[in-house]
Amino acid sequence: METTPRERADAILAEAGLRDAGGWGAGSDVLPVHAALRPVVAADAVPTAVVRLDAGDPFADTDRAWFRLATAHGLFGEDGGFLVTPGHGGWFRVRLGEEWRLAEVLRSRPRCPEFMTLSPDGRTLIGVTTEDHEIWLIVVDDVPAHQERRALELAREESEEEREAAWDGLFGRLRIPQRTRDRWALGLLSNTALPDDLRLDLVVRTGRYYGRDLPADLIDQLLVHPDWKVRSALVDTGVNQLTPGQWSRLVLSEEDDRHRWALVSVAVDYRATFTSVAYERLAADPVARVRAEAASLKGLPVALARALLTDPEPRVRRSACPAAWPDLDADERRVLLADPDPGVRAAARRLHHHEHPVPLAVFESGDLGDAIRVVTDSVLEPELADHLSRHPDAALRRALADNPHLSPALIAVLAVDPDPSVRGAIALRPDITEARRAAISYDFDPAGHYSTLPWVGALHDDPDAMRRLSASSHPLIRRSVARARRLPPDVVDRLAHDEDRVVHLFLAESCDDAPPWMLLQVWHWWNGSLSAPGRPRTHPRFPRTGLLRHADDPDPRLRQLALDDPDSTPELVERFTLDPHHEVRFRAAEDPRLSGLGAVRLLDDPDRSVRWAATRCPRLPARVLVALLRDHHTAEYAAQNTAIPPGVIRRMAERDQDPPEGSAGVSSGPAPV
């Protein structure tokens, strides 16, 4: 059985006689492993202690030398803990056991020729490596100072000649590995400096068909791409942006029957609309299942829906029933109710019973099909409704609770149903008073994910309704009110003081009238979502001035806001690159005023999101950026950097690159920084 990285690390540490003192990942606020390794394996590294490999017991001598140095240089924390890399690429917090042996175990791993240890505060590093016939122990006494000296050296100003030489060296004599070029392709798609003529090939190569981010002309090119996988993937991920004309061109140009049917099916699911010509052609498609899907398309003209009711294929007639039914007279409806196909008859009967009550006998016959759907949508005869209110199947009672045609008496019965989901459905009905709603005992998970109630959303433009519902006892109703884009001032004030903080969140995400003080309050605990990225900070009423007073606030959530103040300075950005909290450093890394020195400093940040943001800084020296591009670990984010020259971007966007004549072939690793 294959072991996990954690299991392998545990086995190595146990073999080395080390005890868990905090676990894998402990030390997340200290230097990342790759940065800690650099001074240990540097060409100009100077050993603090040396052990000869031809000594009697070099491993035991190394352990003794390591312990002596660790004690002298303050490697151990108060509890004896320290950080070690057990060969899996991260730090692990441990303590020495009674019988420990680091050198023999950690150095015996083929993929871990060196091992490193770090003090819990990240200030002292002791690395062990092999040079010729010796084992070197290298101590870095003040890691932050070492890192700052390195950043100052790398960030020194470049001449134009040095920049050109650095970019010429990106490709150099060695072929760029394909995995690195693949990372470039992904990163270049997010680079605003990418020329438009390169985007299509990169989109196809990477499969990044993000419709919301694709320009219309690029979508037009993808619609006619010869590869079906490209066309279908575009639809699967970009449906929200396709126009009726684009949908129509895509589907009508599809010659493969299966593909055409699949596209129309997706269009039905996403309620896409088409041009009038496309509706006509799809309704006359030679393939029955395409016509059946077309009959369910949003916006299908009534005349076409009526025509499809005479289709020889029952599934087409069945699909056309809902769209055509409102326009049919009594005789035409009777024809459908007597259709020779049972599926068509069932569909017609369900529509018929949206207006005409369902008798108990008809329901129990099963001729109407899906019982849950019938109970939820149909008008029910009193006898049937009463029968269902006492039915042993809670799912049927739950469906009954959603039926919009219930009598007050039945609502009262279901309001005390033994099943909490039934009571919960009754509590969310629009046709009960707030007093009745407050009296219902229902279950509600405050941390659950709920959609806006459709009936509340339909009232968003009614100030009186919003005023009434904002005082509801039910949190989900108040949350649904908070989703309105505009609300009266008194409603906003009531919701801003609501006891449910999700109401505050929804106000911040959706309502343009949310008060600044509440937006700042939400910022303390919320950093944006997929549906409302950036809010509350990007809300139009979020405070923009007077934020410099937070520059020294003990709360990092407030401290970082100081950079948004129009009076903030590049010096504050630089200062925040040294902030103890990763969120503040991340904001500094994203700030357009970040200096080259600040960016280089953050490339070795303990937090990888900070490192990635710093990689995109256009003020990075070319020699540093080139090294980041050659390292497949950082290549994708470095390729997003807008400082890459246009000619270099074109070479990076190539599918492959043959090594120059006489070159060594495949690159052995990243260029040194």
C-alpha cells in the first residue's frame, strides 16, 4: 500500500529518534525550505564546522558537532523544540528523543542529500551538506539579516545592457523543459501584456475556457474551432457570456448529431436564448432528440411550440407541452390529454391540474407521473390535500408544504408537523403572517448555504414589502431582503443592526446602500467570495479616507487598509513588506507602488500567496525575473509579470523550442538567483 507524505515523514523522524513537537507545517511563519537551503548549498558558503568523511564514525561526529552548534547558537526553543526538514519539502517541529541520530538517517535518503534545522523563531539556521570528502555544518546566525542583505544585492539597479543580457539568457543554450513551458502558457493568459494574436493558441493549449474573461472576438474564434473538445469546453465554462447569436452559430454549425444534441441540452440547462432563425431550424431538425430539447429552450416562439405538438415523435410532443399549453384553447388541450402516448398524456394532465384540482383517485392511479412534482405544483382537491397532510411519507408532506394553493387550515396542520423539514417549509411561505411564522418551531442552520428565496427576490423593488420583511423573525427571509441592490434607508439601518451577521455580509455584497461603518465591521471577518470578489473592500461606500490612522493598529485586518488611503506613501508599502502578519505583507506585495527591493524581499516570504504576488511585481530586476521563469515552481506566476518584453513573451508563447545547434539539450534546473 502506498504511503502518504505525512506517513513517510513520520517514519523518517521516528527512525532519527525525533519526537513530534508541533507537527508537519509547524513554523509556517518562518523561511520556506527552498530559501533556507540556498545559503547551505551556495558556491560561496563557508562551513562553521567540518567533519571528515573518512573519520571513524563521521555520522556520530556530525551529530555531536550539530548539537554543539545548536546549543551555542540558540537553535532550541524553550521546550527543546526546533524545525527540521525530513525530506518531504516542508518543516516539521520536533524535539530530540533519548536516542537520536540525525546525520545518518536524514542524509541517507537519496532525495535528501542535505538536511536543515531551524530555530522555532526562524532566526537561526544550521544546515548540513557534503563537500568532496567532508561534511560541512553551516550556521546562519541571523536569518532575517542574511535575507535582507541578499535582497539588497539582488535588487541593485540594473543597466540596460544587464537587462538585455538577462533576457537573452532566459532561453540560453539549454532547452526549456516542457513542463515549464506549460506553466508559462497558463501564466501568460493572465498577463495583461499578452498580444491578442497569441491568446487563441494559449487558450486551446491550456484548456482555460473561462467565458467571463474571454473577449468576444476570441469566443467567436473558439466557436468555430475544429476540435470538438474545444467547442464543448467553451460551452461548459463560458455559457454565461455567450450571446444568442454566438449560441446560434455554435449549434447550427455542428454537423455531428450527437454533438448538436449535447449543445442544445446544455443550452436548456443554462436557459440560453437563440436567434429566431436558430429556433426555427432547431425545431425542424432531422434528429428527434434535438427537436425534443429545442422544445424546452427558453424563449422558444409559441408558434414553434404549437407546431411541435404535432411532431410524430412522442418525446418531442411531450417536451413542447409546457411552452405551448398557455396558448392552447380547450379543444387543443383535450387533444393532448387524449394523446396516444402515455408520457404526453401525463405531461398534459400535470399542466391541466395547474388550474383544475387533482382528485384523490387520479393521484393514486399514478397516471400523472412524478408524485413529488404533482404535489408541489398542482391544485389539489381538498380530500387529496387532507390525505397528503397525514401521509406517512415525509417527502410528500414536505412537497405539500411548498404547494402555493394550500388552505389556511392545512397550513396550520403542517405548521406542527412532526418532521422539521415540513415545518421549515411552512415557515418560509409567503402567504402566512409574521406572527404565524414566529410561532412555528423549525430547524435552521446559521452556517448553512441557502439561496435567496425567489418570492422575496421578486419583491426587491417594493419598498413596503422590504420594510415588512426586513422585520421578519426568519433569518433566511431577512438574508433574502439584504440581497436587494437598493433598499430604503430605514430598512438598511435595521438590517445593518441585525443579530445575524450573514445579513450584514449579504448587505455588503449586494446592496449599494450598505453603510460605511457596517462595511468596515464586515471587513474584520470577511475577505470576499466567488460571487462578490473584493467586497466589502471594493464596495462603493467602503471608507476610502482617514485610513492612515490604522497603520499601527494591532489588528492586521485594519492595518492593511492604511494602504488604501490616498495619502499613503511608497514608504508605507515598503514598511509593510516587513509586517509580522502575512495578510499585510500580501497587500504590500499587490500594491503597484511596491519597489524592486520590496518585491525581492517578499519572494522568500513564509506565505506562498505573498511570494506569488511578489513574483508578479513589474519592478523585479530582469535577472531575478528570468530565474523565476526558469524555475517550474514559480514559472506560472512569473509569466504573469507585465515587465516581460513583448519579444520574450512571443518566444515564451511558442509551443516548443528546439535547442540551438550544439546545445546540451534539456535544462537541468532553474537559473541561480
